Amino acid sequence: MQHPIRRRSRPKDTRRNNRAFVLQAINDNPPLSRADLARETGLTKVTISDLVAELIEAGLVIETGTSDIGRPGKPSTLLTLDPAGRDLVVMDLSGRDLVRGAVLSLRGEPILTRVRRLDGATGQQAVDAARALAAELVGETTHPILGVGVGTPGTVDESGTVLWAPNLRWVDLPLQQLLQDDLGLPVKVENDANVAVLAERRFAGGPDNLIRIQFSRGVGAGLLVGSQLVRGAASDAGEIGHVAIGENGPVCGCGKTGCLEAWASVPVLRGQLDAEPGRAGQILGRAGRRLGLALAPVVGMLGLQHIVVGGPADVVTPALLDAARDCIVERTRSEFRPQLELTASTLGENAVLLGAGALVLLTELGVA
């Protein structure tokens, strides 16, 4: 019988992991002293001292006063992330006819924002607009750049290639590589709903198990299970917008009939609301029920309790949320199942930008 080969951790990997461990502790519980960090992480005081010195020299951590806890001996020096130590360049490509970008601090605070209108552009013209915005943002930063994060509609693989984004008419677009070549910086491209769920976890106190629905030019979902992003075997987990709800309905941009996105994307719903403003409650209630039909099997299979819905305030209304919740509860009801929490996101239009920042922090520093 053959035994699996056990790979030993290289010293370089161990140090990188310990560095991320220390940064995570400082991020989660600021401010901390070096002694606090040793207790929190289980690392030796010598290792902590060495890593903290490295992080201070790198401009990622700063000393911020002393502890006021009454203990004998010299007061402890407290540490926190330096919000001005690095800039995060982020972009949101999920808007109906525009691309949005921002420069964020390490804490996710916006330093500046920029918007470029697409004016109906798709294909190569939309690619050019995204690349131009990225270059503009990088040119306006005032601190060293940690990395560039991008949230885009469509199916995105682990290399940052947009395999399929029908609304932008992108197929097999190596967007991450294009931006890396343009900018000479670390770039991470991910599906917009996936980065939005990271934002809910990091910036809105979301739980470890969470679905986050993103209403935009399409309808997508980001899924966290055990705080880990679920991507799927084909990088298409969360593509509920292209799940057919019933056998009849409008033709979707993907070519199928009756997809959720064809019924309930922001452009579709706004068109209906403009045509019949007096029936807003009915229109949005119907869209919410269709969302519930798509989500009920997922909730039932995974035993999920928390769903957050993000999108424009005129779409993500109580009528839509109540109808979605009622539909899911009706179809998954069990005496053993806890009460479903389905709420509107508190992050507003910045969810994808913040999530792109969270993605950079995760990939470059290991801070979740």
C-alpha cells in the first residue's frame, strides 16, 4: 500500500503564514500589544517581535500609543494597521451603463472615486473603458499600491479570465492578465457577487455561512460556507441569474428562456416600473417570489439561515424581500429549521468596490 507524500512546509511559507496570522489578529482586534499578539496567535514573543518589526518597516503596521491597563512595569505599546500604509485600487464593472472605481485605504475608507460611462459600449469598447479607468486610478494614488481588485459580472475562473459575461459580450477575456500587463501591479479579478459577499463578511459583520444576492444588470449570488468562498468546479457557483424559473418566459441574453435574470434584473424591473408605476408592489413582489424559487433549493440543501440582498433601493424593497422570504420559507419549512433571516444589504452601491478591496487584502496579505 502506497502512503501519500507529506510535504513539509518551507521556512518561507511558514513565515508568510505567520505574517498573515499576525496581520489578521491586528486587523480583528485593534489595538494590540506585542504581548497580546503572542497570546492571541500562540507564537513566541521573539517571533512576534521580529514579525512586528518587519510589518512596521513595510509600512503596514504602526504603533499607536500605550496601553492604559494598570499593570506593573513599563506600559505596553499598542499596534494597529496603518490605514495610509497602502492604497487599494478597486473597480466595479457591474453597473448598467458605467464602470466605477475607487482608491481605498487599508480600512476600506474611500480616498477618491471615479466613474466612466459606457454609453452602450460592450465588447472591446467596454474592455478599453475598464483599462482606462484602472490606469486613471493608479495615476491618482498617493501611497504605495497593495494591489488592484475588480468585480465583474459573468463567470470568472481562478486566473481572472472572464469566461462568459453575456451583458458585456465578453467571452474568454483574460482581464486579470491584461490589467497586470498594463499596470505592473498585482491584480485580482473576480465575479461581482463573489466580491460583494466578501464585503458583507468583512465590512458588515456577516456570518460565516451566507448567501449574498446582487441585483445589477444581471442577478448573481455569492456564497460563503464556513467563511470560505464557494466557486464551483467550473467557477460558476452562484450564477442563479441563468437558472430558468419555469418553462415559459422571456428570452435571456444567454439564449435560454425564462432565466431569473430575464425576469428580475435591474434594467428589466425598472422598465416595468416606469411603464406601470402604480403597480410597483405587485411587480417587485412577483420578482421576489421568483428569486425565492431560485434560492429555496439552495437554502434547503445547505441548511442556510442568512441571506443578504444588495442592489438599488428602488428594486430591493420590502415588497421584494418579503415575497422572497415567504417563498423560501414556504418551500423549505421544517420544525428543525431555524428562522430564515433575509435582509437588505447595508453597504449600498459600494458593496462591490469594498468587496474588491477585501479581495486584495485576502490575496496579498492573507487578511480575511
